[in-house]
Amino acid sequence: MNVIKIGLLGAGTIGGSVIKFLQENHDVIAQRSNADIQIKNILVLPREIPALQEKGLPATSNYDEILNDPEIKIVIELIGGIKPAKDFILQAMEHGKNVVTANKDVVAQFGGELFEAAEKNKVDFLFEASVGGAIPIIMPLKRSLTANKVTEILGIVNGTTNYMLTKMSEDGADYDTVLKEAQAKGYAEANPAADVEGKDAARKIAILASIAFNSRVTFENVSVEGITKITPQDIAHAEKLGYAVKLLAVGKESELGIDVRVHPVLLNKNHPLASVNGVLNAIFVRGVPIDEAMFYGPGAGEPTASAVISDIIEIVRGIQAGSIGRFGCTCYDQKKLCPIEETVSSYYMRLLVEDKPGVLGKIATTFGDAGVSLKSVMQSECAPENHAEIIVVTHEVKHKNILQAQETLKNLSVVDEILNIIRVE
């Protein structure tokens, strides 16, 4: 049995789990990969070295010791962020080392550059753990579903926001309350901006859309809106209308181009994604000839080690077969992006208006003048004195038409406030 030695960058939650499972499942992994996979060195901060050494593990704070070690064939980058992770990955490739990463930030922003480096240096670059944690989705898109023309990919890909929206739905709690609870449980960071503002999900849908539609999509190409404006009232109204509120990562392809965005949606309760609750993630794929498929499971934490180790095994098999680079860049096309104003959706709009005759007529006329057709209108029982709260759901319409209606409604004397606008999927 061949010995394959690896270098690990980072020993945090994911890195520590990779170490744990490589040790605990060593014999099974060896049988499945037909190789003895050994950790040759682990890059950590100087203060973290003693703890690893006490466990009998090799550790260093000098990346050159890993970079210049000819025995190390695979580098696993698990330190996260852009700097120095991107540089470490590129340097590893330049030294002829294959790379596995869980780093969505680097892949979403610099995927094209990294794949070029991998091809140039004839090494593998795998990143299954960058999206969906333990859920297999990158490799299925690159291999199992490669016979399909994917037309749509929808994902609940951020466990923090999904947990928060689930708690708001189940308990009727407000945003600030559930955020504090998520932080207390360790689901949300002290600075939760990347999660609650949708940026984490945006990086992930950029990666998924690039693979699904065979054209490079970067983080900057994604239209992003977070959950900070969602209220218990919106969730309660959605419930009455037969919807669940979710933060959805959306990728669609049409004649207008690739439509990639992240935002809250009212999701029909019959949709498979509507029942994905708590910190779980799920990715829904529609294509031809597969029709529909969904991938569901833990999206973060210790289970993510599953995806990392699977990538390691895949590379080890390739090394032994003399076949590296089988899963290179699949962005062979250059498709245009659909402008956000041309995207199409139904919309939920909640308005605070004056409670007097003729108001609904003026509002309906405003929507009609903007080319927006109304599907339903509902009045809430909760509103200040002499006011009414109106909930409107539109038929499918272009985003630019909703923006036009929104601008006119703002200046309508009978409308005090547009409380929220949410897409309906």
C-alpha cells in the first residue's frame, strides 16, 4: 500500500475534525483509497503548536516547511479568508502539490485564477467543502449531473440565517432576539454581517452557478439582500398565505443571461426547500433530463470534514492512477449576466396606508400604471389608529416594474410607509 503524505493548513473546527476522522477512520480510508494517508505537518499559530505536539501530532508555524517538503503531495487549506490563504494555495500549486480547500471566499472570487494555476502546474484543485458543508454538490454537478443542462439551482446555504428564520417562524420572536440566541449557541459570529447580510450565501451561489452554467460567476456578480428587514409580522402574513420565509440563493439561466442573486423569499410550503429548518442546508437543482433533485444535510461544523476527506481520497486515487486534473475548470463558456432589473418574480409588499375610502383604488391604479398585476390583496388587523396595513402579492413581473411602483407609492399621499418588499418564489 502506497503512503501518501499531506500537509494541513489550520487546525480549527474543520481542521481538527479532519485530523480526528483521518485518525479514527484510518483503516477504512486506507481500504477505500488503497493508500496509507499520513499527516506529515500541520500549519498553525505558534501558540497552538504545544497542544498538537502533546497529541503526538507534527506542527509548525512556518509554511515553508510544508511548501518545501517533497514528501507532501497534498495541501489542505482550512484557514479561511482571502489572505494569506490564496497565496498559500497558489504557492502549493507552484511547488507541484495538489490542493483541497473549504474556502468559499477564495473560490468565489479567484476561482478562475486558481484553476489556471492548477492546470499550468498539472495538479488537482478540489473544493467540495466550500459549499454546503457535508452535502455533496460540487462533485455531483461536475460529474454525476454532467449529462444535464441545468436551468435552475436554488439553495438554503447559510445555517445561521436559516436557524434565525426558523426560530422567528416557530416562536414569533423578533430579529434581534433570535440573533442573540444564535450567537449564544455559536451559530452566529460576534459580527454576523457576512451571514445576515447574505454575503456568505452569495459566495456559495457564485461557485454553484459557475459550475452549473459553465460560465464564470464571481461574488461581485451576485445581487445580495439579507434578512435584517424581516419581521415577525412578515413571517405571520406569509404563513397565512401558505408560504415559509427563507433566505434563498438563486441561480437561473434564461435568454436574458445568468440570473444570480441572494435574498429572502416567500417560498410555497409545497416546495421541498420550505421544510428545511434549523441549521440544515439544502440545494435544489432543476435540469434536463434530470427534472428535479435535492441535496440536503448539515451545512457547517464537524460534518464538513466529510467533504474535505472525500476530496483527499479523490486526489489520492488520481495520484495512484496517474490521472490528475480530471475535474478541472468547467467554465468553458462566457455567458452574459441578466441585469437585476430584468429578473422576473412575484412580489409580496406590505404597506401602511391611511384608513379611508378610495385608498385601495389609488394603490391598485399605481401598480397598474407600473405594469404590475395584483394576484391578491389582504388587510392586516394590526395597524395604528386611522391606518390600515395592506399586504399585496403580485403576479410575476420584472424587477424594474416593482421599482417603478415602489417609487410612485413612496410619493402617494395616502401611503405612509412601505414596510417591506419580498420576492415570492
